[in-house]
Amino acid sequence: MEITRTTVPGAGVVHHFLTRGGQRFGVLVDGAGQRALLIYGATDPDEPEQRIALEHDEADQVAEVLHSSSVADRLAHLERRLAELLGGST
């Protein structure tokens, strides 16, 4: 996946993603930390066809779903690894 980061004056920072399959989307992070998903179509590669505004908790929920494993699973793995390093077991 190709990822680029662009600062847009007055709007914030846009992270553009280009998948191996050629699909484009972006994440806009404004100065207040609000996030929006930007969905691009084939007609205009510079203008999103859709903008989906996300509240902070919604952005966290989307990020959790996109992780290859959940936060709880990653935390449990780290706890087991720490116990191993300290010579104990769980």
C-alpha cells in the first residue's frame, strides 16, 4: 500500500492511501483532531466523492476493527510475554 501525507492549509493533514488494487481513500485530520474518511472515485482523483465525518470514539472503533488483532488480544500477548521475561507464567 502506498501512503502519502499532505498538509492542506485551512483543512488539516490528509493521509492518502492507494491499495495494491488501485483503490484510493484518505483520512483527513483537522486542527481540532477530528477525522473524516475520504472516498475517491475514478472520475476525479483529487476530489473525494464521499466524506464521512467521525467522532473521536467512532475513529477509535474503526481503528480497532482494522487492526489485525484486537487491543485486548495484543495486551494479553504483551502480558504473557512480560511474564515470560520476568520468569513467571500466567
